[in-house]
Amino acid sequence: MKAADFHTTTRLAFEDLGRVHFIGIGGAGMSAIARILLARGVAVSGSDSKDSRTLRQLEELGAVVHVGHDGRNIAGADTVVVSTAIRPDNPELEAAVAGGLNIIHRSVALASSMGSQELIAVAGTHGKTTTTAMVTVMLQSAGREPSFAIGGDVAALGVNAAHGTGGIFVAEADESDGSFLNYLPKTIIVTNVEADHLDHYGSAESVYASFDSFAGLLPQDGVLVVCLDDPGARALAERFRARGTGQRIVGYGYAEDADVRIRDSRFDAASSSSTLEFDGGTQELRLQVPGEHNIRNAAAAFAAGLGVGLEPAAAAAGLAGFTGAARRFEARGEAGGVRVFDDYAHHPTEVEAALQAARRVAQGHQVHVLFQPHLFSRTREFAADFAKALSLADSVAVLDIYPAREDPIPGVTSELITERLDTSGGYEPDPDHAVLAVAGRAQPGDIVMTIGAGDVTQYGPRLVEDLARRTADGRH
């Protein structure tokens, strides 16, 4: 039986979870839920394939953690939490099935941990993590003490999850396997809707239908906050309005018909600002992160903040304190006048947004990229779009595909992307050689980026080290 088979399990009451074991507890989503349950006094154990700082932090919070997967690790557990990434032959999943334990998808566990708190759920093909983090930082700044679960660490928060006492829960709602349908949101933010995760959905139409179902979860007094600049999100709003069920729809973006309209955006190397127009006035917005996409994300958070009763100035002040989420244009170091950044972008639209931001930060200097495709199915579907987005860079080195949960697909390789590139560089199957090649192209003032959702992030520090050596040797 596959882990995916458990993602539609009926939502459980918090009190019915008992002792909870997480298979893959070191992942961003799983560790977030574990943190919340630990804070609420639940006995938690878990395992991961390798040791990490996250495991050690959870251990300090009281979790029993194991490095490596073994059926004996689930001893004493009442509930076992899995994600779609867990394979059927995982020994802990096999032991849980054989023992008749309660097995639930991580989304069900997260929904159970929310209790009766009012949920702000952030969905979208991309931008979820940053927008969820912005909403959380904004609410914390306003003294609302939200609970939150985010798919990445946030510098302004210090952690990716916490149990708050303010009665609001902010959560990243993952659409990749349809599991976001397990939530009961009061407010939904949709940043964009595009075809992705076709290994699960099979077609773009199925993706759109899933978002329709998600919006349909809103209660009568719920609010749907959507980006009107995105065709998919706009179409979702139009379909939802046509249902005539009466829930409030708030559009945001640069669009003329947006309820929260972005005007006069301004950018520099490390920040951005704009004016937001809304029913009741205008508000200046200043951010410590660059890029037009972050202005949109902040407008979404601002709209949600107004929806839960924040004053416009308080919402803007909270957003001004946001300094970025881990692996979202995250600075990894500088050497020889070259700055190195890391970004989790793994869809063509995300890659394009990251490189547009890099162009602004580079201020006329060049941008060099080390890119790792994520999933064979995504590479097959979007190879041409990836090539177009990556061609915004001055040079690109493309590593082998990071498989994650997938088995190889015959004929699908990184060369499907590199053969379409309209910039210098190409396929680099040897990561060591790729690091040397990328560092060797960079000159003082340039930007170097590692991009992808796999383990490409590990090469950021190595790029900084090689750039430092080159500077010491007089090669820059």
C-alpha cells in the first residue's frame, strides 16, 4: 500500500492521535507538524534517512528520533504519519500496515493539529512558502500570536512552525497530491494556478478542478483572496463567483480591477516598495526583499490581514519586517566581489521570477546559474519552458535530474533542457566540474545562483569557497 493512499483519510480529532510517529520527520513539512504537536503536549517520534540539524532540534523539543528506517522504530505508536514521498516498501510503513495502526497523510495530521483555530490557507503553484511566511510575520508583528506551519525556515520567525495562542492558524496548503482538500480554511489565498504535478493529476484540467474543489471548502463567511494578474487564479475566481454561493472574493495585483491594487512599484538591489490602493484608502509598502513577485506576495498577505481585522498601517509595518524565507533568493555568501544566492525554484515560472530578481540585484553585471531539474515528469512536460526561463541568465550549467519520488523515464534527461538553451553553458553531469565551471565564469559584481528543489543547495557554499580560492590565487 502506498503512502498516497492515505491522503484522503477522514480528519481526526486532535485528541484521537495518541502517540504519533513520523516517517521522514526531517522534511520541512513533516518537521513543522511535529513541532506543533510537541508544543501541544503530544508524544512524538520519527525517523529520517540521514541525520540533520532539524532532527537534533526536534530531539531537544522532546521527540524520539531515529536515523534510518526500521520497523522497530514505530514501537508504541498509535498513529503513523506519511507523505507522498514515502515508498510502499518503507519498512516502517510496512510494519504500520501489518500492525493495523492508524496511518494518515501529513495533511490530515496538520489539519488535526489545528483544532478549532481559524485557518488561513495559502495555495498556489508557486509563492506559497513566501506568502505563508509573510502572513505569519505580519500577524506576529501585530500581536495576533498565530500558529503556523511553513514549508521552509524563516529568518524573522526562527523556525518553520509554532503553536500560538491567538486563534489563527496560517498554513501552506500543498496542492501537489491533492491533499490540501483535507483542510477547513476560513481564508484561502491563491497566488497562481498553473499546470504542474502532472505525474499526480494527469492533465491541466485536473489541476484546475482541484483548485475549484479547494475553494469550495470555504464556509459561507469565508474569503477567497486571488491574484488577478495570473490567468489561472483569475479564472478560478470567475468560476467561483459563477457558483453564486456568496463568499467574498478579494482580488489583488497590478490589474485595474484588483481590490488591493499595486501601484508605483520601485526596486533596488535588495528591497522593493509600492503603493497599495484598496477600499478605504492607500498604504505605502516597503519590503526587505527584491522582485515584483514579492510585491504580489505581500499584497496577498496585506489583503488577508485586512480580512482578519488588521489596520492597514499595522499590516504594512509587519510586512516591512519580513526578510525572506529559506531557499527563496537566500544569500549564501560572497567572495571576490561575487555574490552567491540559492533559490528553491523548480517550475519555469518560478525560475523566471528568480532570474528577473537576480537581474535587478546584479545591476548590469552578469548572472550565472547552476540548475538542477526536479522530477523526470516535470522535466518532460516543461523542458522548453525551463530553457526559455534559464536563458535569462548569462550562463547556465544544468545538472542531472533530481528524481525525488520518481523512477527514471526513458529518454528524459537534462539534455532536453540544455539542447534548447539560448545562452552559454550546457549539460554538466559532474557536479564538481559544474561548480568549477560556474565559478570560473563569474567576475566581480556578478551574481551566481543555485536553483532547484533537490540537493543543488549544497553547492552554494562550495561555490563561495571556490570563488575565494580563485581570488586568493589571482584568477579574478
